[in-house]
Amino acid sequence: MIEIKNVSKTYNGKKKALDKVSFTVNDGEIFAFIGHNGAGKTTLIKSIVGILEFNEGDILINGKSIKKDPIACKKEIAYIPDNPDLYENMKAIDFINFICDMYEVNKEDRNKNIKKYADILELSDNLGDEISSFSHGMKQKVALIAALSHDPKILIMDEPFVGLDPKAVYDMKNIMKSMVKENKTIFYSTHILDVAEKICDRVAIIKSGKIVKVGKMSEIKGDESLEQVFLELGDK
């Protein structure tokens, strides 16, 4: 569970990127976080995973404060940014093992998970290659495999489908659905609203640093599409 409590973040003492943001992401659900560019999505995500400090409020990861106990929180999280920075001179398998080492994943579990997700994402034949030789989509797959290999309780992603081919998008959606069946939490931002509408249980919409809508997907969109709701809110 992710509990975001009255979180505010100001840049340079002037621009308020987040303004008393509050909502909860429950166990066993896929939660979409949407908003225009510059609305505050990435700022909040980086605050949740402990990359950015925030000025007010708190964020709890399964009951632990990211401010007070960041290491314990990060042990339960896998974070995939919109443009993963990988070690280009490493082989893909070495990078994935490096991540597993940081999370202290034993050899049996890591081998099982690496094989599972590399097979699903069709990267098994390329694990021995240097990351520098990969396309953006292949790098995204490496980041996904590394994140999933330590079996996180909470998966946080910023635009996870960008750069992935249609087959990989399909496979990733199935991975997400499988994770929530294990009562794990998935929180991600996206501009691909039709996908969010189909697979997400709940959604929050942010505008100019403030949450303007939050709730069950069916209740937020009603008889409209999520895209229509989003565009209507943007005009207000």
C-alpha cells in the first residue's frame, strides 16, 4: 500500500509542483496516475521512491515513512523511470544481477525470475550482449527484467509502455495483471489513456500540482471514456 498524505513540493521556493496531494494506492490493484506534461506526475513519483525530497506531508510505503525509513521503503519497491539510465558498458545479464545483488536475491530465486521475465519479454537471447548495443525498447525491457527479478511488493513506473513494441506492451499488461493476483501494488503514470481505462482499477488525475479526481475507474469515467474526462478537466 502507498499512502500519500498532504504532500507539497516547491521548486526554488516559488513554483509549487505539488499542492497538498493526498490519496491511497491499495494492495492488489493497478492504479493509473495521469495529467498533462508539467502537472506534477514525475515529481510525485520521484518523491514516492525517495529520489526527491518534499516540503510538507509524508508518504508511507506499507506503513513505513519514506522520510524516516527510506531504506526499508526502497526494499519493497521497484521503480522504472520513463527513460532508464543503465550502465551501457555492462552486459544485460550483469546489470540485472547487479540489481539482484543490491536487493540480496538468492541465486535460485534470481535465476528463476530472470529466466521467467526474459522469456516473456523475448530478451533471453540478448542477455549476454552489451546494453550499449540495444535499442530504446530493448533497454526498457532490461530495466523491466531487473525490476521484476527481485519480486517487488510494489511496482512504480513512469510511462512504462513508451518505446515498447505492441507484443511487449501486451506481455507487460499480463505481467501486471499477474502481480495484482498476488496482492501486489502497481502504480504508474501514463499518457496512453485507453490502456489505463482497460486495465486499471483506480485512477488519480493531477492538474497544476493538485489532485482534481481520484477514485474507481468506473466511477471517474462514468458513461464517458477516460480520454473525454481528462480533456474536459483540462478545459476547466
